[in-house]
Amino acid sequence: MTQPSGLWLVVGAGGMLGRDLTEALRNEGITFETVVSGQMNITEPAEVAQTLRRFRPSVVINTAALTDVDGCESMGERAFAVNAHGPENLARACRETAAFLVHVSTDYVFDGSKKIPYTEEDPPSPLGVYGRSKEEGERLVRKALPDAHCIVRTQWLFGPHGKNFVEAILGRTERTNRLRVVNDQYGAPTYTSDLAVALVTLSHKRATGTFHVTNSGVTSWHGFACRIIELGGVRGVTVEAITSMELARPAPRPSYSVLDNRKFVQCAGYSLRHWEDALQDYLGRRGAGREAWA
Ligand SMILES: NC(=O)c1ccc[n+]([C@@H]2O[C@H](COP(=O)([O-])OP(=O)(O)OC[C@H]3O[C@@H](n4cnc5c(N)ncnc54)[C@H](OP(=O)(O)O)[C@@H]3O)[C@@H](O)[C@H]2O)c1
């Protein structure tokens, strides 16, 4: 394994994935710096260039994004500024300073019309503004930094440091004993701690190109909710299966966006554990108290 020497820079370090990534880097003994939005706005090319000149990182990992999928529908300009031109600014600054860029993207670049897992070669066809802005970010990263980028598409993230589906479901069970959850969208729930380790692996290897990385297994949001309730030890709550049409959210979502991880497995030499095992781990740490993952 080639180990890039020097300092790594985490962009978006205050976010759900960013915070678990800093923990993974600390565990690996990697020298790193972090920047949050108040320190470096990725939509500002001069700020980005100046920050990279200052830190001279060998690896930059970008977890910053505008992730409000529904909100993006009415904030198109901002979504493209952050999710498309932000990564472009980072890629250009990486080119200038000879850094390797790892950029996190999403399954929402696909329309979900496939019935088998999406590979990296499948053509993107996003349904909403968020997906379109993220796809454009991918394109601009590839263009600006063709030989020194790693784009990691992932999905359905949950982790201790951000708003996520697990907390939303458990929170709702405190207020009601009847939940309604969509049963016609399929994917793989992915634990930010596991993804963070995968990002470190790909960075170590300077794996160039696009990679799909999720926890193993497939479920629907309804299946995920049922398992959260079961493993979370919640009693007396029923989970009704509904369709996406019934929920009527502003942004359309792919009905099937399972990502084929074989390219990652071949590169890394391992696959991420099953999402249910990851969920159990998450719930165990949660049960041990917030201080267990501070
Ligand atoms: N969450 C999911 O289910 C999911 C699924 C697939 C892919 N992804 C991708 O995974 C990555 C991490 O997602 P996440 O859930 O960890 O996101 P998150 O918790 O929303 O964190 C995103 C971070 O980006 C920062 N940010 C936003 N605009 C910025 C700007 N202009 N300059 C600098 N920083 C900025 C935010 O900082 P402020 O809060 O200070 O603005 C925030 O800390 C993203 O690329 C996302 O697209 C997420």
C-alpha cells in the first residue's frame, strides 16, 4: 500500500461524515487539518486556493456539500455553487498544489430505473436539482484534475454527528405509535464511520477514478425503519408501508439506487459490513450515551 506522506486536509469537517472522517484519521495516526465552512467557503475560488497554498496538503478529502435534497429544488443556484463549483474550485487548487482530491458524491446522480446495482460505468441521469448539481461537481472534478481525483459515490448515510434517518425514526416513535414510511425506494443504508475508513483506504492508495462505496445489503426505507425499531428495542409501534407518491416530497428520488461495490472491493481488498451490523453498532454506541462518540 502506498502511503501518501504529508498532511491531509478534511473539507466539510463539521458535517456528519466530516466529523467521523476526522475520527478515522486520528485513529490511523494521520497528520491532518480540518476546515469548516466559516474558515473556507468552497464557493470562493480565491479562499480555496489560499487555504491550499497555506496547508500544502498531499490529500484533500471533500465532504462539504449542500445536502438538503428537497431544499435544493428551490435553491438551484446555491446548490450548483456549493455542489458543482465548490468541488471544481477544490480540484483547481489541488492541481496548483499537486494534491490528490477525494470527493464524495451520491447515488442521486442515477434515476433509479435499473433493477440491478449501478456500476461506475452506468450513465448518470439525475432526477432532481441536488443530483444534477452533484453530477456536475463530478464532471468538473474529472475535468480539472483528470489524473489525481477519486470520486466516491455513496448513499443513505447515518452517523452520530448529523440529522439522519435513524434519529428521525427513533424521534418519531417518542411522539407517535404509528409511522408511515415509503416502501418503493431501495438502497443500502451506510454508516459514516465505515465510509470514513473506506475514504482513508482509497486516499492511501490514491485510487483514481470513480468508486461506489456503501455498506452491504439492500433494503427499502420501510425495511430500514422496521429494523431500527426492532434493534432499537422500541415496542408497540407499527410501521405502515406507503408509496413515494403518497409522501409527495419536493424532490423526486430514485426508486432503486443500489450501488455495485465490486470496484471498491477489488481496490480495497475488503467490503463494508452489512448495513444491519453497522446499524447495531450505531445503536449500541448510541445506547452507551452520546459521550461514547463525542
Ligand atoms: N447524507 C446522506 O445521506 C448522503 C447520501 C449520499 C451522499 N452524501 C454526500 O456525502 C457528503 C457528506 O454528507 P453529510 O451528510 O455529512 O453532509 P452534512 O452533514 O450536511 O455536512 C456538509 C457540510 O458541508 C458544509 N458546507 C456547506 N456549504 C459549504 C460551503 N460553501 N463551503 C464549505 N463548507 C460547506 C456544511 O457546513 P455548514 O453546516 O457550516 O454550512 C456541513 O458541515 C456530501 O458530499 C453529500 O453530498 C450524503
